[in-house]
Amino acid sequence: MTPDTSPSIVSEATDGRAFEDGADRVRILISGAQTGGDYSVLEWIVAPLPLEAQTSFCPHRHGLYEETFLVLKGALAFLLDDQVTELAAGDFVRVPKETRHGY
């Protein structure tokens, strides 16, 4: 096995590129460019909305990569394929490539 020679990456609380997506706030902690396209890490703060009001989900798919989601606090209605799951703090979801999902 060839040893991994890629550099270590540290992203501090004030690092990253921040932007807004509608009412949500996003920060790119580690970009695909930094990892040679292996992965990226984003912090996504979803605007507060009562669970019963979370109905649109903006369903989409990614053909080139999978996504993972970790709920840090609060609750989130999450669409995976055709099933909606109510996630709570500490819940984790892995979305394989080409899988319909949204939140």
C-alpha cells in the first residue's frame, strides 16, 4: 500500500468561504480543490422552520459524489428517495450517488 502523502488540513472557526443560499447560511470548511477532489466539508445552517412546514425539500441528485449529513442541533425533515425522516441532533445520513434527497 502506498502511504498517503497529502497534506494535513486544519480549518479553524473563522476559516472558510461563507455565503448564503436563500435563508440558509453556508461555510465551505474544506474544498474539493484542497483535497484533490476526494471530498469537501461544508457547514450548512438551515433556516429555522417548524417540522410540519418543511414540505418542499428541493429534491435533487448528485451523479459524481455521495453526501453525508450530521444534525448538530434542532430537528430537520429529510427526504431520502421517497421517504421523509425527521432527524434530531446527533442523527447522521449517508446519501449514495444518484440518490434523490433534499431537506
